[in-house]
Amino acid sequence: MTKRKICVITGTRAEYGLLYWLIKEIEADDSLELQLIVTGMHLSPEFGLTYKEIEKDFKIDKKIEMLLSSDTSVSISKSMGLAQISFAEVYEELKPDIVVVLGDRYEIFSAVSSAMIAKIPVAHLHGGETTEGAYDESIRHSITKMSHLHFTATEVYKKRVIQLGENPQRVFNVGGLGIDNIKKLKLLSKEEFEASIDFKLNKKNILVTFHPVTLEKYTSKEQFQELLDAIDELDETNIIFTKANSDTDGRVINQMIDEYIAKNSKKAVAFASLGQLRYISALQFVDAVVGNSSSGLLEAPSFKIGTINIGDRQKGRIKADSIIDCKPNKKAILEAFVKLYSTDFQNSLKSVKNPYGGGGASKKIKEIIKNISLKDILKKTFCDINIQEVK
């Protein structure tokens, strides 16, 4: 029997962390052939050459260079073009049966665009979500329309994908992939974690991850400075920074982190990439995830810790009761810290439930992409729901 070729694409450290257990499931299944394409930030020295970490886990079939050494809107559009050309060539060589992608980044848009033209079915993970402060929002829904199988993290997101006209029989709510990491990884002890980052934790500790709000012009520097100013007023608090992605103005944030570390090396440390094991392990020992990363919404609630979610980047996502939303100014951020450390809020964390499920998404996805019929899957019909006549 011919093995079904499943081509998984990854472009960032965070997304690879979410895909890891699915890749393991595919690799271990004798009736499937894993193809792994690595692109984007994984191949950039600036972002830690994280493809080297992937090579310790899996064989990489193709590396697609696409990032230009700039984070302007022009360079990102050019990077998307380069990626689309390269993906077209690689698909012609690998001839996958299904392409598997996660999320909403621009390199994934390029990968899916090429797959659509090459008549390759696409399985899209974590669709139906909303992030109103980023152009990821438009990219995610565009990927949904170019995809043929959909794996969502909640029932609300499943309904939203169906609302976009997708066939309900090809939309599956499997829960959040990040939960599998929490359930399956053997996390580091406090001593192991401190040794791994060469940094001692304090009485209080926070993990800061802040990315540009890509639908706002020239706000990255101002917003991040407000956060740094607020952090400076915290007592007995150590800070672990993870750096920004290759989005527009991401370099501005990373430069500011470097400058902050230079002045505050006793209480702060920064990493281009912590890697999944250290990042998830850190959630055991910090009081909160601070910034605007999706990890503060998807994974942090499982550790019964708070999240201070700053600004609009994650606006629209389903959130646990452990999330404290605040405006991107020093006063609001400090008020959020007061709430975080309040007795009432700390007590409330004990009963927090993660809305993204209890794990098992990777195995569910693998079974579906293994067994589902691909006959006529490329011929999509727009499924209208509750259409009322517009007068």
C-alpha cells in the first residue's frame, strides 16, 4: 500500500512547539510518510537558527530561505513572494498528498497559496480565531478559504470556520495543540530551569513576550517603552524576555530589550528563543505571562497563573478568567500588576479552567488526515448558513 505523504510546514519557534507532537504522531505511523519543510525565522541567525533544534528531533526534507534582512512592510511583502516561488518548486519535487499548516503568519499564507495552485489539499490548524490588532486576522481567514480540512481549538472557532462557508463535515474541534506539550513534556525542575537559562529566579518573576501590533503604525516602540517603564517599578521581580517575531517593527522591540538587559542584567535576561521545553517549564515558576503573545491565552491558564494581556493584538480570542486585559500605557499596566498580585485574584486562579481543552489534539488530527477520503476534496462548495435576503 502506498503511504500517504503528509507535508508539515513550520516557520517559527512557537508554531513548531505546537506542531511537535503531531509531527511525532505522523512520523510514528507506518501508513504515513512525513515530509518536513522548515522556513522563515528558523533559518535566520537573528532569531536563533532554530532549525538546528528541529534537526535534533526530525529529518528536515527542505529548507526554504525567504526572510530578507529587514522588517519593513516592503521587505515582508518581498519575503512572501520569494516564499511562494520556492514552495511551488518544492511541492513539485516532494509531491505531498496533504500539506499541514498552523495559524496565520505570512510565510504560511505563501505556502498555502502555492499548494492551492498545485492542487494539493491543505489541512489548517487553529483556524477560526480572531486577533483584531494584527494582519494575522486577514491572513488566517484567507488560509481557511484556501484549505480543505480544518482543525479548531474550540467549538466557537469551529462555528466561525463554518460561518466562512466551509463544509461542516470537514471542520473538527480537536482542542488546542499547546495542551499536548503540557501533558507530554517532562518539564524542568526549578534548579534545572535556572541552570538552563543561567539565571536565578527572584521572589517574584514574570515572563515577557511582546510582539508588534501589525495593524497599528509606529506604535511598537511607544507601547513597549510603557511596558518597560511599568516593569521598572516592580519590587523584587525578575524578568525573562523572549524576543519578538519577524513582524513589521519587530527589530525595534528586540533592540529595546537588549538595551534594557544591558542596564538591568541582575534582574533581567533575554532569549531569541527559549525553545518549547524551557518556555513551558518557565510557566511553572513565573507569576504571569506579560505582553501580547497567544501563549498567555493558550497555555498559561493550564498552569493556574495570570496573564497580563496588553493592547489589541489578541483582541477577539476566547480567554480564560486568568487573563487581565489592559491598555498599552504604564498606568494601566501597573494597575494590572496590582490586580495580578491581589489576594482575590490569586485565589481565583486555583479554579481557572483552560478553554482550549485537556489535550489529545495531535492524535485526533493524525487519525483524521490519515483516514479521510481525498476524493474530490479540492472541489469546494461554499456552504451558506442562515442567509437572509438583504433588502
